[in-house]
Amino acid sequence: MSSVTLALILEKMGSRDKDFRYMAASDLATELAKEGFRFESPSMEVRVTEAILRQLEDPSGDVSALALKCLGLISGRIGNACLKTVLEKLMAQMVAGKQPGSDDAALGLKTFIQETPASVADEVAAQLVPQLSAAMNGQESAARNNAVDVLLELATRFPASIPDPSSLKNQLLMQLPVFKKRAVQCLAQLAVSLSQSDLDELAASLYMGGSKATATALLHLQALAAICNTIGWRFGRHASHIIDFALEQLDGAGEEEEERLEQSLHTLEAVVLQCSGDAKPAAAAILKATLKFIRYDPNYDEEGSGGEDGDGPSAPSDDEDDDGLSEDEFSDDEDVSWKVRCAAARLAGSATLKLLAPPEQLYASLAGPLVSRFKEREAVVKSDVLAAYIQLLQQVKAQASSGDTASKQLLQRDLPSVVKALARELGAGGKSAKVKGDVFGVLQELARVDPLTVGAQLPAVLAGVTTALADTSAASASLKLAALQFLTAALTEARGVNAAALLPALPSVLQATLDRYYKVAAAALRAVAAAAPALAGAAPAGAGGEKHDPASPPAPALADAATAVLARLRPVDLDQEVKEGAIAAAAALLAALGDALGLETQAVGELTREFAAMPKARTSKRAKLSGGGAEVGAAGGAAAGPSAEMLELLLERVHGESTATAAIRAFEQVALSSRPLNLTPVLEKLVRDLTQLLKKSSRSLRLAALRTLKALVAREGASLPADVLAEVVAEAGTQLSEAELMHAGLALQLAVVALESQPEAALEAARSKVLPGALTLAASPLLQPSVLTALQSFFARLALASGDAAAFAELRESLMQKGLTAAGAAPGGHLALARCVAALCALCATEDERVQGTLQHLLHTLQGGRSEAAARRLALGVLGEIGRGRDLGQLPQVLEALLSALSAEDVADAAATALGSVTSGALGARLDPLLGLVRDAAATPRLQYQLFRALAEVLHSEAAEELTPSQRQSVLDLILAAVAEEREESNAVLAECLGTLAALGAGACTAILTQPLQSSSPGLRALALAAARHATVHLGARATPSMDGVAGPMLACLNDPDLSVRHTAVLLLSSSAHACPALVRPHVASAQPFLLRLCQPDASLHTIDDGLEVRKAAFEALVVLLDACPAVLDMPAVHDALLSGLKDQYDVKVTSHILLTRLAALEPDQTTARLEALVEPLTATLTAKVKADAVKQEVDRNDDLLRSCLRAVAALERLPGCAVVAPWTAFISGVVQTPALKEKYAAARGERE
């Protein structure tokens, strides 16, 4: 901006007319706000600054407010001289203490500090802090208070720039009784920049010096809570002292000292939330205080009301409301005891959230007292009690999901009485809508934790649901939403609810579908959808062959439900959420009731009459159909029946851009229903429309269309016109792509059901459009199991539809040619095609000439000496897959060919797999010969190794489950005999065989695995651990009872003197924690010290260097344990190990970054406390340079390491409080945000978002 323009503005700012001054100040603020603004000369900078300072004292409030805005805008645009002038003048005016000038100056200083850039923070703090310190010791009270406010703003904005924070700390501490809460807040912000020794001194002075005077103790409690909430990660070492101090204040508080009690509980809550790990040793004392003060109500006699000493959560009795006490009797405004109960309830919720004790212990301690407080008089307290109970339920659910049901069993015992207590609260008069909404929140969480029990108790709370839906208070919308969300959750989670139980609440739910608030209407429609399966019992006798349930609601209830849904399905200009809710409700009714929806229904229901009675302006806007008005739609529905009209309307919604996906999914739900429903009026058009949608670019839309087409063709394919079905199959062929395997699998399944429905109509399109893509897809190395299954089904169905041997041979040859190409491209690439050929042969008997021809072709390939290795691998794969499904015993040349191939090095692995597959196809006849071959090959280790590979394939097959005890013993004897020979090259396959056999004979797991574990040979011990690993993976969740006896001794091998044994033990721990967390959870505490020792890279710290591979495996095990059983880990020790991993080599660093990301999510407080220590290793990783002559592989590895590290940094940036850790902020600005890393870091953050 030119100096001339600024001069004109400054001239107007000196005008006597306040309007001129106001407009000039506004123009100046506009110019200063421009991004490219710069002062052209120092003199103009000085003139503008002086003019703004003058206007701060303007008698017009509007002008001074604009000047204040301008002051903030120039903070980053003026030089040091003007900066000093501004601060001096504002400080002088504030210290003078004259009103209102002192307050205006303080406001100006705070505004200036808020807008000051970090580049001048040190200069601002250096100039202000000494003057603020002096002002706090002055005589003017206004100046003292303003000085503390400005210091608070400065400490909040630039904590690292405060000079000599220790002296300020001492000054504030001495003047704590003077400034009170201002000083408390300032101390909390100042603590960020204190050294650890000064912080320790501050903490000690607070919890050791406030136990005598009540007022002092209260301030010290407030200060401790504020500091803990600000930098709790540095305050953990004082947690025990703070807890003792707060408990001492709770015990020492006298009558009418509710504020002291409340603040003591708030301090305990701050410690629990910010230093949960350090607070756990005092969990019992904290819970005891919580239980004591959650019932603190000196103005109300609770004798006989239950509590923690009652019989459980059902302590409130049915006649508790008849004890002669009125809720209004204790509504004295001077009664503040509710604040104490509120603080105790929040403390209970925080203790539960941070798992201060195991979930079952928390439930046993807190559930009963919390339920007994459901009768709380104060609405605020009751909401906090209910919130704490929800936290408890969430921990119960989390524990149950991990496999431990200890706390859930306690809940199931108490749940009927809990629901009864909640129902009582819903029925009580005078309760606020907020409280009732919280009660529904508890019921909703209960429905998620134990749906079956809540479903059985549903009738007890339906009266409360009806009352809530009839509420007309100002807060009725939130209450209705809560009631409908609970009802939806209960009906969705708890299947099998009796339809008669829903009848009382159904009219209210249907009425809510017409609510003016769109969220309530949408929630009501979702509730109708959830209730549809329960209403299926309302179908008249004979519909679908089912017998009518006499306890079900009468047919008019169905009519009203259908009419309510149609009233919301017909309009086209409703809110999107309501549209989707209406579509979902219509689909649910059609799927659950089918044609029964149209039987004995009323032509015009009550809700339709109400809708028709609405003002004409609303009906013309909100109820018009694409083909006419609401009246026409209603009449059409009466004539055609609700089910037919719903289908027509759903078909229309398929054409809408915003409703297409929802409507398509609705038709899928209808098509998958087993209820009889006439889809003929819409079927052909719907199928054609869905086929056209397969040409769209939207992946989600095409996926929904494929699923719905598959369901429709499977249900109604026989009635579709042949040309329509052929078009569907042809379009399905365009969806076969490696890039979209989910679409490809569904397209193949669609082609299969089309071939099953009308083979003649679909055959040509399947051959010409689907087969080429299917052959290409079968050769892909990226195939998923579901897609492979779909391919096998497609090829088999195509061969069956073709019928003749020539077509069979042509298809087989096409697969073999593709398989030959795949076998030559990559090892194992032919297996999918081999299974597809086997699927073709599975259609025919073994004697069929097509099968015989295939087998002869395969044997010729194997026996021909000039066949390439790829062709022989393919032949062996196909032969094995055919033999897996049938007995090839009548062809002795098959066994001869397989045994011959075992001696060929290039196909030995494929031959072993094929031999195992053929043996599993006729296990009773083929197992003993295989075992004999293994024994006979003892003198030929390489051949015996391949035969054991074949045996492993047998043990992995489904047929192995049928092994007799004698056969299992024979196999075990053979394996143990081979183990005793200690051939290192066979250990891997022997461990696989032994572990799989142990899993098959689960009851004998301990005996099978313990014997080699007790050997003095390290190789045998490692083999036993590897076998246990295979057994655990094979058993999965079933490993808990079978392997409990060996888990402890196995994990004790983490301390084995042999390196390979330790490495195998780490792999076992990792696999077991992933497959069956319950198996290793009891042993983690004892195994963790050894595991953490294996993470240490420095051999000088220990007598044994565990090696890179062991360290990498140890860190991977820690990552798995964090996911599987974090509660039993010693987190501080894990953090210590992590620091060493971040300084290790590439592989360990990458795993350590993953571990760091997990720790940041699970333990944010402890991770924040170690941010300063993390800066050094992260900086070293991000600033490391590759060698000038590095090859491409080294450059790529370094880039991968940078991305891994930046992902961890992005996770740490989300930690609460990281912005006030000075070394971390310097690391972000000085390393991460540099030009070399800025874009990569943005990409890493984008991945997380």
C-alpha cells in the first residue's frame, strides 16, 4: 500500500468526527489484513503505530475496538523499535491502574500477544515479564490482576520463551491466596516451561503445604489439578503424593465444606485421567472414596436405599417412591452437596475409562452403587452417574470381545434388575428429557453388550419408549431420538422379539415417522425396519406356508406400518436421511412379510388420513409423486396393494442419483428373502436398469448392482426373458479385472446363477463374454480364495451347461494352456488353474471318459522325458487336485509317476504336494503305504524330506480329521523317530507335521510337544517350539484348553541359552498372541522381561548378543501383544525398549515405528511424557543421508524408512499436549517441516486422515 494512501487514512484518524475516525480505522484494518501488506518506510511504520495507540484511548468504544483489532494486525509487521514502543506504552497504561484505561491496555496487550509471530516471541517475553512481575507486587489491585492475566496469555502462547520461569513460579506461589484462580491458571501454564527440578519443587510445595488452612488447601488442590491437566505426562512421579493429599483433604473436610470435597475429587480425577499408570497402585483407595462420596447427601436420609453393601445393582425397591419423601422437599438452593456427588460420579467414569483396575473388579465395585444412584434427585448428577455406568458397560463389552467374560457374567446376573431400575426412571414423572435420554443411552449400550437378555426385558421399557415419543417439551427431539435409537439397537441386536411385545409402542413409532424434525422421522423409519422381522408373525395363516402366531399383532398393525412407510416413500423432495430411512423400512417390510403385507390391509390407514389432512401447501410440496400427487399415490396404493406400490416406488428410487445405492440394496434384501413375493411387475425393468448401471464408473454403485442382480437372478432367473438374461451375463463379463477382484468374484457368481437358471439362454454369452476374462483371471497371482471358488464354480457350471465331451476337452485345454503360462511365470502360479481343472473333473465319475482322458494326458506329460518343468508342475498340480477329491487307486501308474517325480529336483516340491493330495483323497487305503515309503527312505534324506512334505499335506487336509487313534499313533512314532535323528534340513517340515498332528489330537497336545522340549539338544527344543507354533495357528481360539499345559514352559524358552531357541520362542509368542490371546495372556507378565532383553542391540549390556533377526522378531511380538493383550504389559518398560529400537538398523526401525504408532494410540499420556526423548532418534532417522554411490535399492529402502518414520511422527502429532513440549515443536518446525520432508509429511498425514 502506498504511503500517500496511508497518510490520508492517518489524517482522517485524527478527525474530531468519530464517524470519520471509525471509517479510517476500518480502512486501516482492511489494509493491514491483506496478505502482501508491507510498510514502505520506517517513518510510516512509526506513524501508524502511534495512531493506533492513540485510538486505543478513543472515547468512542467502536473506534477503540477497531484500534484493538489493528494492534493485533501490526504485531507481525513492525520492527523491534515500534514493538518496544507498543509494549512500553501499553504496560505503562496498565500499571497506572486507572480505569478503564488499565483494563483497555491489558486487553490490548493480550490481543498483541495472541497475534505476535513466534519469531519475535523471545523479545516480547523479555520485555514484558520483568514489568509484569513488578506489577504483580504493586499496590493497585486492578494492575495486579491485569498483570496476572497478561502473564497467563503470554505463558499460554509462548511457554518456552518465558525468561526465568522459576522466579515467576515462586512469586505466584507466594501470592496464590491473593490472585487465587488467576494464579492457579498461570501456574499451570508456567509449569510447561519449568525444568523438572523446579516442577518437582512446585509439586512438593503444593501437596505438602496446603493441609492446614481450608482456603489454602482448596487453592493447592486447584493448582495441582490444573497442572496435572496441563502437563500430566511430567507429573506422574508425584501421582502417589497428590492422591494421598487429596484423600487427606477428603477425610479432613468438615460439615458444609462441599467445595473442598468437590475439588479433592476433581484433583483425583485429573490424576487418574493424566497419570493413570501411576495412579493404579492407589486404585483401591480411589474407588473407596468414589463409593463414599457418590452417595454424599447430608440433607437426604438414604437408610435402606442400598449401595455398595446392598444385594447388588437391584438395590432400589419397588416401593421406594412411596416412602413419604417428595423430590421437591430437598430443593433448597443453598444445598450444594450435589456438586460432590457429581464430582464422584465423574471420578468413577474416569477410573473406568482408564481401567484403574481390571474390568471385573471395577464392575464388582462400582456397578451396584451406580445403579443405586439412578434415583438421584439432581438431574446433572444423574446424567453423570448414567455416563459412568455407560463407561463401565463399554469396558465389559471390550473385555468380552477379547475372550474374557468374567465381567459380562456379573452383568448378566444383574441385568434384569438394572433394566427394571432404568424402566422405573423412564416412568417417573417430572424427570427431565435430558435424563431420560441418558437412560435410553444406557439401555442402548446394554443392548450391545447382552442383546438376548435386553430383548427378553424389552416389554418392561416399551412404556417408557411410548411416553418419550409422546413428549412435547422443548427438548423432545433429542429424547425421541434417544428412544428410537435404543429401540432400533435392541431390535437389531436381539433377534426373536415377540411381535406382541412391540404392539403397545408401534403406534407411537409410526407417528414419529411423520415428525417435522427430519432426524426423528429417519430414526423412526429405521426402527420400523428393525421391527419388521418381529412383525413377520403378523402374516395371516397360510401365507408362505407358515402358521399364524396367535400372539402376534393383528393385520391392522401391518396396514398402519405399511401406510406410514408409504407416506414417507412417496415424496421425492424430503431430506436425504428420511429418504434412505423410508427405503430401508420398505425393504425390511417386504423382505420380512412378502405378499402377506398386502393381505387384509386397510385401504387408507390412520396416518395416511393425517397426512392428507395437512395444509395443501405442504402436501403439494412434500407429498407429490413423480407421476402425480399424494392422493393419486394413495389411491394407487389402495388398488394395487402396499407391496406392489412399494416395489414400484423403490424402482423409481433406483433412477435417483441420491437414492440409487440405497434402493439397489433394498432390492437385494427383498430378493434374498425367503418370503413369497410377486416381483413380476418390476422384475424385467429392474434387471435391465441394474445391467445398465454396471457401465457406470462408480465402484460402489456397480458393486451394489452386481449383488442385487445375483440375488434377483438366483430367485427369479427362470422367469426372466432369455435376451435379458443374456445381456446380464454379457455385462458381467466386463467386470472381470485384477484391479477389482471383489467385483470380479460377484460377476462370476452372477454368471453361475444365470447358467443354473437358464443354461441355454446364458451359455453363449458366458462363452464369448465371460470365459476369456475368467481364463485371464485364473492365471493371476493375486487371486483371493473367494474369487478362486467363484472361478471353479463358473468353469464347472459352464462345462455342465455345454454337455458334450468336445466342449469339455476344449475348456480343459484352454485351462491347461493358461496354466502352462502361469507355471512358467512364477512358482505356484499354476495352482489356481489346477484347481479349476479339478473342478471340471469333479462333475464326472472316475470312469467317465472325460476324466480318464484328462488323467491319461497328465500321465503322458509326466512320463514324457522331453516335457518342460512348467508343464510337469502343472500336471502334478492338476493330478493332486483331482486326487484330493476322489480315489485314484485303480490307476497304479499315478503313484509311480508321482514317486518318479519326487527324484526330479525341479518338480520335487510339486510332486510332494500332489502325493499328499492323492493320499488324502483315499486316506484309509493310501496312508499306510505313504508311511512305509517314509520309513524306507531313511537312508535317503532328500527323498525322506519330500515324503514328509507329502505327509504334511495329508495332515493339513480335511480328511485328516478322520484319522483313527492307531493311525495318529503310527504317524507320531514315525515323526518322533525322524526327530531323534536330528537332521537340521528336515526340522522345519518335521515341526510342521508334529504341530499339525498335535492340533488334530488336541487332547494329547501336551504329551506330544513336551517330549522334544525337554531334550538337551537346542535343535530339538527349537523344533518343539516351532511345532507348538504350528499347532497354535492350526487350533486358533481352540488352543486355550488344549495347550494350556505347554504354554508356560514354551515361553520360558525366551531365556534359553541358545540363540535359535530364543528366536523360535519369540516367533511362537507372536503367533500365539495373534491366534489365541487367551493362551498367552496369563504368561505375558513373566515372559515380558526376557522379551524386552531380546530387544536390546548393545551386546555390552548383556553377555549374549541376540542378533538382528531376534531383535526384529521381538519388536514384532511387542506389536502383536499391544493389539492382543495390552492390559498385562508393563508399558514403561516397553517405552524403554522402544527407544533402543528407534536407534537400531533398518528392519528394527520400521517395526519400532509401528510400535510407536500403537503406543501413541493406547498410552497417549506415557507417550507424551517421552516425546523429548523420542526427538533424538527420530531426528537421526529423518536427517540421515544415503551414500553418494548408493544403488537404487538402498535409495528405495531409505525412502521407505522416511515414510515409516513420518507416519509415526503424524501419530505423535495427534497426542494431547504435544504442542507445549518445546523440543518436540522445535523438531517439527526445524526438521519435519523443512522443504526436503514437508511434502512427504503431508502425504503421511493424509494417509491417517
